[in-house]
Amino acid sequence: MNPSLRRSWHIRHRRTISTTRKFNNQGNDKNFIATLNEIVRSKRSWNIALNSTISTRLKSHHVEQILLQTLDDSRLALRFFNFLGLHKNFYHSTMSFCILIHSLVQSNLYWPATSLLQTLLQRKVNPSFVFDNLLDVYKRFNFGHTLGFDLLIQNYVQDRRVMDSVLIVRLMMEHSLVPELKTLSSVLNGLIRIRRFDLVLQLFDNALTSGVKPDEYIYTAVLKSLCELKDFEKAKEVMNWVERSGIKVSVILYNILIHGLCKGGRVWEAVEIKSLLITKGLNADTVTYCSLILGLCKVNEFQLARRLVDEMLGLLLVPREAVVSSVVDGLRREGDCVAAYRLVDMTGKVGVVPNLFVYNALLNSLCKGRGKLDEAESLFNSMEDKGLCPNSVTYSIMIDSFCKQGRLDAAVLLYNRMFDNEVELTIYPYNSLINGYCKAGKCSVAESIFNEMIDKGLTPTVVTYTSLIDGYCKEREVQKAFRLYHEMTGKGISPNTFTFTALISGFCRAHMMVEASKIFDEMVKMNVTPTEVTYNVLIEGHCKDGNTIKAFELLDEMLKKGLIPDTYTYRSLITGLCTKGQVSEAKEFVDDLQNQRHYLNEMCFSALLHGYCKEGRLKDALTTTDEMIEKGINMDLVCYGVLINGTLKHHDWKYLLNIMKEMHDRGMKPDEVIYTSMLDAYGKVGDLKKAFKCWDIMVSEGCFPNVVTYTVMINNLCKAGLVDKAEVFYKEMLAKGLTPNQFTYSCFLDYLTSEGYMVEAKQLHDAMLKGYLANTVTYNIIIRGLCRLDQIQEAMDILLEMEDNGIFPDCVSYSTIIYEFCRRGDLLGARGLWESMLTNGLKPDAVAYNLFIYGCCIAGEMSKAFELRDEMIASGLKVTRATYASLIHGT
């Protein structure tokens, strides 16, 4: 046989065999499927009926056929499908899933269909493959609903596979299938969530091309996307198209546009849209107002934002907390704390309050504003009623404000409340309390708070130490302040400008200029920059110490460093020159400053006026006042007080009348300080008639005498021996609620000791001791009275009593008794007391030296007298005429 023919025969024969097998298989499959269908529809147990023989033979195309044959009963199909998967561990084909999904959807069984889709998607099947299978089943078997595709899209969206959902939508449109509006909306919103606004617009255009008629939800997504892309013109075009198309929309679409415009800074366009809502039959809602208000806050239009909040409340709409917080904080930053406070009060009535951060900021601003602490306190007390719990910041703000206002009791009560409420304790309230007590002159209380703070495990800061240092310096306890400075640096806490300035000020007050200069040098070495205040303090200290040369050197140094001197600087320098008797130089300095166009205020000129008056140069003083007026610097009561005091000291009554007339012409009236100076001057010259007349004028002018004024009149009367009239003034003083001080009682004490009524004087002094009014001066009055009565031993006893009562004798205390020893000729006793004074660290002044020298001369101890003179010169004291008179008389 021909080989080619043989090969052909074999091929035909093989095909015949294959075709025969295929027909046999198809026949067998039909029978097998019929058997399966009978089992599925029968009431027999599937577990028994579908034995291993059948299960082993079962293939995917068999299941697909059964699912198609049970389209009339999709629940049965689902049971069969699940049975195979659960009990026979059968792996279903994608086609089987798609047939059953369409079947279930057609039977309105959406939940089981969704569950099937979720199972299918867990297989990580390619989305295009799933779509192809769904489409194939849909077309081949003529399913009437496309909802299977919608469920697929929705599942992808829920599974955060938004881009896969976009793919399915596009494939649907390519095959002329249109997804439901709800489905399309979910895809668009999914794209918005991942900020693919460009794809939203593309898909929207595709939908329009496919014949989709968008609803409000679709347009909402489109408007959101356009606003996010800041394409506001296109957004407004879309909005106009929606309005023209007659689609019934709610305020939601307008809110989207308003929110977008506000977010994009085009708030006035948003305001206009809101104003037109009423013409469209729509009312602005909470979202509309909140978007507008936040937008207005963004462009700092807080007053208009506040008015919109008022409008909201009038419409019974409740603003969000974020809205109230923004407006309140904006008003606060603008400085309108009153409006912010009222807004919090109004919104609080509808249960909306700012967040705690904004609330604290408003409290802080109210506390810093003048006269607003009451509002802050009211706001604080209402916090818990509004559902806000004050935190450590809230308490710290209020405690600090109370301390700054001097309301220390209220601050402590609040601190205790903070502790009781178990609010976290921080360093800040402690710093405020310490600073408050230091400023009130109660450093011992401040230090006990400081110790309590350390016991609670809190670490002091530079602020803590600086407050204590400043407090002790102001109480003239510089050594305690210096100890704290060393403690602070020893703990590694670096002092700042305020610390150094406080310490320098303390040394200057104590006339310890060497130490003040050392601290200043240390400050510079530590790279802590001195400020204008630091230099002002040091300049004033040197001026008061008489070292104006050093003060002017510091002024030059200050200028070289680029620091700008102020009126405080110049006033100190002018006062320093005048105090040294260099008034003409002070005037030259003032003229130079004015030629250089430096501003000088009334205080600077009052220093110069004081210098002229002190030297009796009243004409020059009056000329200076004319210059002041020419330069537009108004004479104030201080300047007039200086002039009046100068005329009184030099008994120039003519100038006094002229000055009083000038004051009157300027519409100014003397205050209690000026009247007190006049009363004191009249009393010193013994003219009580004028003093009483001056008192009557003062009262008739409505100027009320103070403690000092009464004390001056009492002193005048006591000096004149009119103690009965002095007692009348004393009683009047008490009746008016004025509390006499140690100076008031010292007037009576001086009178009693001068008249020799020592029993009564001691009784009065004992009463003063009990009232904590006794001091070194009052003890000196008693010592002087006893010495006058030659009761020197009693005087010595009083000296010891002083120390027992914590009151330290001064040079006057010792000198008075030393003089009495010398007068008696008891030079040994005088020397002993002198040595005791030196041992106690007292530096004798010129008066003490002169008294001891005079006593030595009387006793004939001239060598000791000259020795004392030499000591006096060596200590830097000037030898006076009194010194030489004693020495000449003695020789």
C-alpha cells in the first residue's frame, strides 16, 4: 500500500475513533447530568446520593449545567453550590460563580449574590476575567438584569479596589451596559476618597456619552472634584447647567460649592451664593453657615463671622464646636475679648462651647486685658457646667492672673481646688504663687511654697529662682538673694537677663556697687546679654552712689552696643548730677539731649527742677518750666510739687503764691502730697495758723488727707506742745478708717520723751511692739529720752532689749549712749560701747564720729580724739566744722 494512502487511512481511522468517543462522552454526560439533576431536585440526602463514585466523576461543566437547569429555583442552586464547596471540597469555576450570581440577582436575592462575589474576589481573580465571564453568562443565557455587574463594582469599591471598579464601569460602557446611578455615585465617591478628582471628571464625561442622566448625588461628586481642583468657573457652569436642566436639587449641592469657594479663599462669592438661596426656594442649613463662617475666619473677617453665628442662633441652628472655636479665637486675636466672651456665653446656652485649647486662650487674653479678670473668672467658673474640665493650663492661667492682681488668697484657693480635683501639678502655678508672694513682700511665704514644690518632686526653673531673688533684693536681703543665686548655678540652672538684673538691682539698693559691678561683669562673661533695663539699673545705682563718671561711662557703653537709652536712663543721670550739686552740668546735659532730639519727659525735668530748688535757684527753676512748656512738655503735679517744695524750704512765699496761681490757671489742683509738703513747711517754721488754714482749703477742695497728712499735722502739734489737739486729729484719723503707722505713734513718743514722761512713753512703745510698729527709730527715741533723764543704765538695757525683739540698733542708738558716757567722763564705757558697735558690723557715720570726738575732748582724751579723726578720714568720711570745733575747743 502506498505510504501516503496508509497515512491518510490512519488519520481518518483515528478521527473516527475520536468522534465516536466524543459522542459516547456526550451521551454519558447527558445521562450523568440528568442523574445529578434528579438527585438535586429529589428529597434524598445529597451526602448519600452524591457518593464517591459520582463525586469523583463530577467536573465544573457538570455543575455549570446543573446551575443552568435550576434557574427556576436559585435558592436550590445556591444550596447545591454551597454543599459541594463545604462537604465535597469542590473547587467551583468562575463560570459557575457568574451563572449563580446572575440567577440570584434575577430572583432579587442580592445579599447571597454579594456574598458569592466577595468569595470570588478573595481568589484574586483578574477583574477583566471576572467581567468577561459575567458578560458571557449574561449574553449566552439571556439574563434580564445587569445588576450582577453593579454588585461587582460595589464590591470592588467596598474592598477599596476603586481602580478595579473604574475598569468594570468602563468595560460595561464599552459593551453598551449602563451601571445604576447609585453604583456610579459610589465609584465617584471612592475616587474622591483617594483624591483622583481627574478620574471623577473623566468617568462623568464617559457616563454622559453613554446616555446616563446624572442625579444630585452624581453632581455632588463632580462639584466636589471641581472644587478640589480649584476649577471654580467650571463648577459654577455645572451648577448653572443643573439649574437650567430642571433637576430637583436640595441645598446640599450649593453647600458643596460654598464650601469649595470658602476653602479656596473666594469667600465673598460664597456669601453671594448663600444670599441667593432664598430665591431658589431653598434655606441655608447648618452646613451652609458653618462653611461660610470658617471661610470668613480664614480671611480674618471675624466680626462678620460673629454676625453669621448670631444669625444661625436666631434660626435655631446650632453651630459646630470647630466653628465657635474659630470665631472665638479670631475675635480674641483681634483684641475683641468682650465679643469673644459674649459669643461663648450665647453658644454655651445651646450646648456648644469652644475646645479647651481655644477656651484657655480666651481666658488668657481676658486675664491680660485691663479690667477683664471678672469675665475670665465667670468663664472659668462656668466651664464644668458646659462640659469642659479645666486642665493644668487652665488653672495655671487663672492662678497667675490672681497673683498678678495681688489676689493671693483667691490664687491659693484655686491651687487647692486644682489639687483636690487631682489635676496634674506642674511648675507653672508654683512659679506664679512664688512670684505673687515675692511681689507682695512676703518672701518667707514664697520660700515655703518653693520648698513644698521641691517636696512634690518638681524641679525649680530659672523663673522660680529669679522671682525669689528679685523678691529678696526688694526686701533688701541681698545675702539671701545671693545664696539663692549660688544654689541655682550649683544645680546647673543658667541665670538669664532677668536674674542678673534683679541681683544687680538688689546690690544697687544696698549701695554695694562693687558687688553690683562684679555681677554685671559675670553676666557678660556668661554671654548673657544686658538689656536697657540692666544698664538703667546699674546707671541709677552709680548715680545714687555719687559716681556719675562711671554712670556716664556705662551710658557710652550702652550706646556702643546699639542699646537705646530712654527717659529712665536720662532721669537717673540728671538726678545724679543734681544730687552732687552739679546742677549746671545737669542743665547742659539736658540741653545736649534736646539738641540731639532725644525725648525727655516730665520726670526728667522734675529731676532738674529738684536740683535747682535744692540749691535755692528758684528763678532758674521757673525758667526751666517755661522751656518745658515751649517744647510741649506739660507740667504735671510732680513738677509743681517739686517747685512748691523748693519754695517752702527757702520760705519764698511770693514764689509759692505765683506757682499756686499758675496751677489754678491751668485747671490743676494740688494733691494730698503737695498739701502735705505745705503743712510740713508751715509746721517747721512754727506757723500753725497758716497750717490750719491750708488744712481747711485742702478739705474744701475735696482733697482727702491720708495717713501721712494726718501724721504731719500731729507732728506739728506735738512739736508745739499742743498734744491735746494732736489727739483730736488722731481720733479723727481713726474715725475715717485710716490706720496710724509707726511714724504717727513716733510723734507722740517723741513728745512724751521730750517732756520726760518716760512711763507713758514706755507704755506707748510696748503697745507699738505688740502691734509690730516698733522699729530702730522708735527705740532710739526711747534711748534719747532715758539719756536726757540721765538713766544711762536703763538706756543700755533698752539696747539689749532691741536685739531680743529682733530689732537691730544703728549708729544713732550707740552714739546717743556713747555721748552720755563721754559727758559723764566715763570714757572706758564709751570705748566699750564703740567697740561693741564695730563688732556688730556697724560702720560709724560722721555724726557718730563727731559725737565720740566731742566726748573725748570734754573728757580731756585728746589723743583718742585725734585718733578717731584719722580713722574718720581713712574711712572716707569728710571732717566737718563740728569736728574741728571740738578739737580746737579741746586743745
